[in-house]
Amino acid sequence: MTDPDDLALLAAMIAHDAQNVLAAMTLAADALIAHADERAAHAQVLAEGCRRISAMLRRLRAPRGGGEPEVLDVDHAIVAIAPTLRALLGDRARLGLRLDGALPSIAIDAAELEGTLLNLIANARDACAAGDTVTITTARRDGGVVIVVDDDGAGMDDHTRRRATEPFFTSKHGGRGLGLASVARAIAAAAGRLELDSEVGRGTRVRIWLPTAS
């Protein structure tokens, strides 16, 4: 069996090298952004993506992994990452935002929240057909903040839905893998709660409840 310390060292080395590559990519993307034409919007997605991956790699290099919770405005965080989410959906589906606009702050590592949204949108994209819609809704409920991600996609059968948050579980239904294990871990680390509703042919709803920052 491989020594866990060796694996941790290897992960730290890979993270270090990857961050160096991403730093160069970020500089190149920033240079493209300086041009005031249609390339700027695409370059912005690249630059923001590089910065987010760098934040993920910093968590990998940190002791025990994971970053420190930050006090965040959920709606602002969603608006900031929306261009990346739309790029991730591509031509497969439209992104709709129904944001409360007056929510209390929450405490969560920003990279974890962004990773959660990216995972949920990627899963929704893979389940959708052309012309479908993926909607992110925020609201205040039960003393916390709720983020709901709805899609019009293929949905999941009961077996898939029950196992969706298991590590390494992959569903062949709809030709997609479900990345909900990391979502469940991130939400649990923030003392939140994850609920999943889905039915074949009727889409999927993922509901995340997060406590407000004290």
C-alpha cells in the first residue's frame, strides 16, 4: 500500500508545478483581456478559471487540505462566476438567475462554493438537451441561505439518486458521471445541508442550505 505521506508529498509537488503553469496562462489571458474586442469576454473566462484552479491547488497544498471559511455574499459570488457557468453550459442549455438580492452573509471557503456551483452546472449540462434551462435561485429560509439549482434534463432514477453523493459513483444514465460527492463534502464542511430531488424525464433539483455567518 502506498504511504499516505508519499501521496501527500506528490500531491503538493503536482500542485506547485501546476500553479506555475497557471500563472503563465493567467498572464496571457490578462493580456488578451486588454484588447477591447470580442476576445476579451472569452479571455476573462480563461483568466478567472486559472485563478479558481490556483485556489483549488492552494487548498491541496494546505495542511489537511481545504481553505479557511470566508464571509461571503452568495448572490455576489454567483454573479461573479456566472460568465464561467454560461461558458460551461455552452450551447447545451441557458442559464437563468433568480437571486434574492438581500441575503445575509454565509461563512464558506470561496473556492469550495465556486467548485460546488461548477460541479452542479456541469452535471446539469450533461443531463440537458439543446434548448433546456438551468436555473440558480437563492432565498432566505429556515434561518439560513438556500441555493437551488434546477435543470430540465433527463433526471435520475431512484437507484442513481440514492447513490449520487457516493465517492467515485458514476452513472451511465444520460452518459454522465455525477460529481456530487465533492459537493456533499464541501457543504458538510460548511455545516450545511444538501437535498436532491430528481425523476427520470422531469429534471433534477439540488437544494443547498447554508447557515448564516455568526
